[in-house]
Amino acid sequence: MKKYQVWLMLILATLFWAGNFVFGSYVVNEMDPIWMTFSRWVLALFLLFPIAYIVEKPNWKLIKKDWPFLIMIGVLGIIGYNLILYSALEFTSSTNASLVAAMNPAVIVVASVILLKEKLSKIQLLGFFISLVGVVVILTQGDISRIVYLDFNKGDLFMIGAIIVWTFYSIIGKRLTLPPISATAVSTLFAMTLLAPFAFSQGFPIPDLSPLALTGIVYFVLFPSVGSFIFWNIAVREIGASQSGIFLNLIPVFTAIISMILGEMITFVQILGGLFVFLGVYLTTGLLDKKLSAKREKTDLRKSG
């Protein structure tokens, strides 16, 4: 596959995920986060299983080996993350939510160091703290004195919770032997089975939704749930997780652009905080370390030549 095709897939994947933040902020006004999560992923199942079968041709017997992890990632990544994200969008803007979420790659790296004993360089550690500064700027809206009074937007704090949940989801996901699309399909099935009693206990809100909300649900199913995931996994197979991860920084950029088109104002504080987050993620994910290592290798080769 040509590089420009891979890049296009990554751009589309992040664009679709950005739309999840924007559409979510509208749909949550009409629909409970539980039903938003349930309807989105139940419908996605009808696409995920056939696509997994066609693309990956998985050995379904591996479910017996992976089932505890599949249930855990279903509870964390499918139920937990989405419930917290949609709850956050009841209280904060889609732009703020995506900017805070942009710190996720840095948190995953640090958590991997703590839980999986992976190594972290000084530059990566610096990057984590720079990202943290960016999130604090966003949380406090540039007024650092709010830290003393614990005066934060509830939605932004929810997004911190979403980051933590997604971090554990990502780390546990590394233990799976099922291929990624198949694992998502099976974990989603487990998750929706667990979530169904809670959803149905609240009634059936679909008939009362506006055309905008129904459009949002269709969008959730086709694009962030299915399209993004497939494009992302194809790209990771082609160029690797590190290079693909750079494109995650496009999510808040796309979210801000879409929000501006829809009339939301982007503040200087959001831009400043976002820049800190992006810089921190760039350092923490080890991209600078890799470039420096590559330069050292070239220098050593020249010296030895």
C-alpha cells in the first residue's frame, strides 16, 4: 500500500473520531449517555462481526483463552470510556473534551512504565509533565488559582477519568491474541450484554429523538465505531503504531475546526493548552528520542566509514 493511502486512512480515522466529540455534544442533549453507548455499539455489532470475518478470518476458538481480557476491555473501553465521554459532553465543550483527551498517548506511555516496567527516558518524562501543564491550563481556563479552590469544570474532570479508563483498556488490550477488529467485536458483544439491563430499565427513547439525534447515532455507528477502527488498524499494520500515533494529534484540531464551522468560539487558552499537550505528547511518545538515535547512528556510520 502506498504511503499517501495510509496517511489518508489515518486522516479519515481521526476526522471521524473528532466528529464523535462534536455529534456527541448535540445528541447528549436528547439522549442519556447509557442509551447513546448502547444504541451505538449494538448497531455497530452488525458490521463489526462480518468485517472481522472478511478482513481477519480469525480463529474464534481463541475467545476461550482471551475471554477474561475481552470482558475487561469491553467494560473499560466500550462501556466505561463512552459513558464517561458522553457524560463529560453534558458539561464541557467538544473542543475542551478533545484537548484533554489528546493527553491520552502520553498517559499510556507513563502507565506502561509503571505497570509493564517499560523504560522511560528523561525527555519522555519531561514530555509527560509538559502535557500535564497543558491539561491544567485547559482545566483552569488559564486561571491557575482555581487549583487552590478546586474550581474545575465537571466535564473536563470527567475527561480525566475517561483518559484513565482508556489507558487501562489499552494496556489490557496488549494481552489479547485475537486480532484487533475481531477482539473489538467480541468485547463489544460482551459489553452490550452487560449494559442491556441498565439501558432497557430506562425505557426506549429512540422514537422520541429528533432527526439530528438520529443522524448522530447513525454517524456514531458508521464512522467512529467501524470506519475509524478499520482504517486505524490497517494503517498500524502498514507503518506501525509510533508513526500512526502522531496522527492522533489531529483529533482536537479537527474537533476545533468542525466546532468553529458550527459556531463555537475557540479561545486563546484552549490554543495555548492544546499546544502544551501536543508538545508533551510528541516528547513522551518517544518520537524525539527516535530522531536523536537515528542521527547518532548516522554519525557513527560516518565515523566508522
